[in-house]
Amino acid sequence: MSGEMRVAGPFEKPGYITTAQELIENTITEIPWLWDRLIPKGALTFVSGSSDIGKTTFLRQFSMAVVAGEDEHLGKPIMAIHHSVIYVSTEDDILSLSPRIKKEKDYFRSGANYSNLRYMFDSEDIIPKLRAELERQPADCVILDAFGDFFEGDINNSTAIRSFLNGYKTLSDDAGCSVVFLHHNRKAAANGNPDKNDLLGSMAIEAKGRSVLMLSQSDSRSDNRILKVVKGNYLTPEEKRVVYELSFTDGIFDIVSTPGHYVSTSSDDRIRDLIFKYKEDGLSLRDISRTLNEQGYRTSKSTVGRILKG
């Protein structure tokens, strides 16, 4: 009819649209964590560090804690549902893993059954295999050790890396599990000041991860390690400054002390000012380090010395 406006009828909202009202009305009130403030659920996480720093051991012992039904690991709560982990390892095999796991199980809950820690040693066509296994038996976490053995392209190609990681993010979303990649640092990365820019390869790796954890050598003892969240999308600025000092004695990780603030040798002007003030007051490097630690700032005598030298 001429002159009349046709009004479209109601239509069903497509599945790819989520409204803000739906976000307000859902039951989610906080970010879900698998390992509190370290590994979020349903997201990609990277654990990186230099060679031989203990990354594989760190992730294996975390996996054992999840499967053993531990309430916490290294002082941080675990919120597992299935108490199940799939660990894809390209460097270990049955021969090398058996003696390590037999030793490490004594450090977790007595009588635990580790059948839910499932190992895969083949990286070929891995996503379909993971989907099939997750459908057979759900898992809280999938660990891939190491990133470079799964991504075969140019590690500096951001487009290729984003496309590659999108497949694992979809897997994480569909299965409702965390996906954790073990990764390596650039050879030039300094142990004393962990930073997300130390990651080997394109910045797309860091960009796609919701959490990036870095293991580095402690200044205080050669057999201690520093664990720091160098990227945490779901953390407050204060939480991002927390550092954990871990002992790594006889192949076992343990918490050394309560978390403190990481002392950056380049960016924390307030701590630098305190160090120079205490030096002017006549304190020794050891006394400066002890005073800062008492105030909650994790640092060592050698770190104080480096800052004073500029």
C-alpha cells in the first residue's frame, strides 16, 4: 500500500551476539581461576623461562597437585573440578618420566591415584586428538610442552601465531579447560628482571595469553627460583607486582616465603629512592636488603648492588 511504512517483525538474536543485559543477569561475579591468581580457567596461559630453569618440572608438579586433589600448591589455592590434566610432552617419554613421577608423588597427598594425569607424547595433529580425549574424559587443564614443538611456522610472524593460538582458544572455550603452553625466553633475556618482552618470538604470543608466568633465577640462592606474573589481564596493578620465591632443591619446588613486591632494576623509582636513602644513612647492602624485605619488597643484596651501580 502506497505511503505506508512496513515494520519488521520480531527476530531471533543470532548466537554470536551477547547483550550487556545478559552479562549483567548471569551468575558470574568474579574471574574463575584454576590456580588462584596464576592460571585462569577457560583461557590461554604461558609459562616461560630460560633453559634448565625447571619449567617442565614446575608444570608437572602443578599437574600432580591438581590430580592428587590438593587444595593448594606452593601456597596458592587450586580450584579444580575434575582433578584431571592432559599433559602433551614432546621432549619426555615413559623412560625419563617414570623415575621422576615415582619420586615426586611422595610430596603430594598420600594414596592419590594419578590415573587422571594423562600423558600424550605425539604432537602431530594434536587438536583433534585433544578434542577426542576431552570428550571421552573432561580435564581441568591441558599443558603443551613446548610451544615451539607445536607451532612450526615463523615464530616472529604475528599473523601466523594469532591464527595458530585461536585454535587452542576455541578448544579451551569448548572444553571449559585451561590451556597452558610451556615456552622459552630469548637467549639475551636477563634472569634478574623478568619481563614479558623476554618471551621468544612475536609479541602476539604475549597478546593472546591472559596470563604469562615467568620462572627465573633467584639472586639470593642458586637453587632458588623467582616466579612472577609478567602479564595478568585479570589482576589488579598491585597483584601484578607480587613475586614468589621458590626453592628448587633436589628437583622439588616449594614455597620459600610469603609473596612480596618485585624490585625492578629499571622501573620502580620509589624502591630505588629507598635504596639510595638507606645507603646515605650508612646501611650496608645486606641491611638495605633486609630492611626492604621487612617492608614486603622481595630483593637481595646483589639486586641492591646493581641498582646502586646504576
